[in-house]
Amino acid sequence: MVSPNQLMRLFIELIFVLLGGLLIWVAFNGHFLNVDPRSTGWLLLAALLVVYGFVTASWRGADRLVAVARGGSLIVVGLVMLGLSHARLAWVAPLLIVAGMALIARGVLVAALTLRPSKV
């Protein structure tokens, strides 16, 4: 039986899977040309994601692997966002696909870890 806490975690991870799919869809359709990755807001958000990813990955708790998966995905997405500010146009779509795959992998991994039987 899935507890309400596990169900909420599953929905949160589903959102990350959908966000990763959205990034991949944007990469394939070329809708990224409307965004300026050199703006101050973009760079601040990217730096915030990297810093928060390191904080999340360093949390000490019962489920260390979940914390590393969550933090690692935020670090990858933040670094990709920072890389987009200096990437050539030909590299933008592959970088967005990498960020999307990181979010999808995070969602699937954390969902699987959430559903595993607990050790009592």
C-alpha cells in the first residue's frame, strides 16, 4: 500500500519527468530562440540551481541516494543553463536534451527509490 507521503513524492517526481520532457520537446522544435541565456535573471537562476543542488546533495538523512539524485539533477541543469550563455547555436538543442534527460532520470530514479520496500 502506498502511503500519502509516497504518493506526494511520486507526483512531484512526475512533474520533474514532465519538465524534462518539455525541455526535450523545446530542443526538438526550436522554441528556445525566444530566450536570452545571457540575461541577469537567467544567470542568477542557473547559479541558484547549482548552489541549491550542492546543498540538496549534501543533506544527511535516511535516504542518502535520493538526496544525491535530487541534488545531482539540479547541478546538471544549472550547469547546462550556465553553459547555454556561451554556447553556439548548434549546441543549444543538445544541451537542452541533456538537461531534460537529467530531469527525467531524476524523476524515474527517485520514484523507484520511493516505491521500494522499506527496511524495518
